[in-house]
Amino acid sequence: MRILYHHRTQAEDGQAVHIRALQTALVQAGAQVDEFSLVARSGAPAAPARNPSSKRWSLVARLPRFARELAEYAYTSYARGKLVQAARRHKSQVIYERYAFGNAAGVQAARKLGLPLILEVNSPMVLELSRTRGLSFPRWAERMEKYVFQSADRVIVVSAVLADMLVDMGVKRERLCVMPNGVHLEDYPPPQIGLALRARQELGLDPAAFVLGFVGYYRDWHRLDLVLEALRAPGLERGVLVLIG
């Protein structure tokens, strides 16, 4: 199977790690993956290579909120035709898209080509952005998001909770697939006892304490308050939560 993988991500953080790992998994499963994005890359996986369009798009983040939103919606018009061209050039059989706020390029390109669209949704972006940076056109954002979610042939979500949210937004449950985020355990060998003890000493922690670590952004929906509450449970009174982010 030949897959055209589309995303609007420029960051080289955890999102990029996820994109690379998923493309690699698809290739290992026997698929041929071609990538279309703001950042020029060829093949899967590949090293990042910036191009002029990605530099221009990075300036969008500096615009006032209302202008940034309009630019994000405008991306659909920019990418739709290029996606069609890329799919025809690579003779793609399916379009796989990582969902981004305000982006309907994959939906419209797939419809024009008569190809199935697989949409990967990691977050209900309208809800997330309304709670973080805010939205200038919330009603339009909600309509756009529902249109994209309801138009995809198959929607992959990272949790059952997110699946339920999309069902409430009109997505048929039989078109949903829950695929939790994973990790390559071989990349994280168990720490040596001496190293672990030294780390505890450097942090000023009791060598016998139960230590729980969290790495990432601190968002309300991560419910770190529940972690603190759990550490009050019998047997965990000496527990410590280490936050990195």
C-alpha cells in the first residue's frame, strides 16, 4: 500500500518523534510512505530540512490571535491542491493526516481524488485552544472541526475518552479506532541501581521514597491534582512527585 502522510507540524519535539515513529512503523508493516508537510522531507523517516514555506509559516505564530486563526484556516487552500498533486505524483492509495486546527486540506484532497482518508486525532484542538490561547472565532472553529471529523473515512484517537468526545460530535463509533500512544521500551533500559541512588541524592530525596516522575506540559486535563491526591494514600505518604517540563 502507498500512503501519503500529511501533517502541519514543524516542531522537532514530541510531535516530531511521534510522526517519525509512526511512519517507521508503517514502513516496517510493508507500506510505502510519502510525506507532504510544511517542512520539506523525502521518504520516511528522514532528517528535518527547512524550506522557505516553513519559515514563512513560522511567522504566523507571531501574528495577533485573530490573524493567526485566519492563516490557519487559509492553510486548507494552500495545501489542498499540493496534496492532490503529491498524491497523483506518488500514485497514493490512501491519505493519512495528523489533525491540525482549522485544517481541512486532507478531507478535500481525498474527496477530489476519491481516496480514503485516515485521520489521526491526538486532541480536540478547539477545546484545547479555547482553554489555552483562546479563540477569536469559536463557532466557526467548532463547525470546521466537526466537518473534518465527520468527513474522515476512519478516525484514529489516542484514548477511549477522546473517542467518546468525537461520538458526541457526530462521528460514527464504527469509524473510530482507539490506538493509545506507545513507547519503544528498548530505548529506555532500566537504570542501574547506583545511577538511581545518585539521582535521588542529587534531588535531595529519601533513598527509600517512592518517586513518580512526570515529563511534559502542565495542562489541566493531565489531572496532576489526582496524582497528588493519590500520594496521600496509605503506604505512599513518603511518595515524591518529580515534575520535568
